[in-house]
Amino acid sequence: MTAVQDIEAFLARLTSDQSKLSDGTSPLLFLDWPDLELVLPEGGLPQGVVELTAHRALGGATSVALAAVRAGQARGQHGERALRGWCAWVDPEATLHAPGVVAAGVDIERMLVVQPPRSLLGRIALKLVATGAFEVVVVDMDAVGIHPSGASRRPEIVVRQLALAAESSDVTVLLLTDASRPRASPWPVALRLELSRPDSPSLVVRVAKDRRGRIGIAKTVPFRPVLRIAG
């Protein structure tokens, strides 16, 4: 089978065994990171599409995304079905470091990691979001729309499709982007956070856009290191 067919078969099995139920929980995803939550306009990450942008060498985006995955898994376990709290990570460049994921407190048995070819990134991400089977879907967007031929799709179209799918599926979609890359037009995201780490004990966070179009000032919060899981 092709990579797309493999993913579709897995999603069919997953969604036949579980569904996200409306249980009255908040649509916000709280990260259990108090200093960061104070900076967020609503205290948590909204359902819909959230962009985490940072210079790759001065990161922070991956750590925030892992915190969101951990929070999504914890929230999902309160559902009525046995298979709950699944999250997905679309990693076309295979940069996700498994030991770091485990050290961040993420249950790797409930996180689907997909490494599609670059040309299929948008299509695979949309399928994952549209299922409604995941609490959080993380997408490394740097490779979106880059085809072997060198031609590129407009990434804002992909983001719009993801936003529409997330709206109907009650999913938090995190887009990891490179702040050094130029952009022709704004993306239709519910929240955009600009992140940097000038020194390892701190994380600088700026709300570049929220639901109401507000822009915040850059704030420094203590950078919480990954969890050390007691064995």
C-alpha cells in the first residue's frame, strides 16, 4: 500500500474504536505550565490552529508542543472510552527525538508519529485533523507544499483547510514554523506565538495574533525543563 493508504487504514481502525465525546470540558487546552499560561490571552491554547514560530537554533516551539501533547493526553483520559487521549505529530524530516519525547512526560504509545514525504504533508495532516480522533495534532510546517519538482503550493491554503477541519473536529492543531522564513501573507490561525530562548533558563513569548487580532508585548517566562520521569 502507499503511505496515504497505510495512514487511512490505521485511522479507520482508530476511529472505529473511539470517538471524541462532548463531556463538557473546556475548549481550552491548559498546559500545566503556569508561567506560560499567564502570557496566553485565554490562559490556554484554543481549539483550532495555533502557530508556534521560532528560529530553529533558538527553539522553544518543540518544548511547548510537547507540553500541549502531554496535556492533550491527560485531558483525553477523562473520556468514557478506553482509547482516548491520542495525539499525532507530523514530522516529515524525522527530527523528533524519541528520548526527549519520553522525558517530556508524553506517552509514546498514544502518540502517532507520521513521517510523510514532503509532497503529501498537507494532505496527511488534513486527514489526521478531520478524523476528530486526536486531542492535539502537531505539524512541522517547514516542508509543507515543497514538491520534488521544486514547485510549491500556497501554505495559507493548507492552513485554511486545517482550520476548517479543526473547527468541526474540536482539535487543537499546532503548526511549527521557522521564524526566519519570509511569508507573503498572514495565515488564518486562531493564535500565533513567537518564541525564542536567549538563554536556557528562560523562554521569551510574544502573542503576535489572537482570536481578536490583538498583539502583545514580548514577555519572558522561566523555561520549564522536560520532566524527569522517576523509574
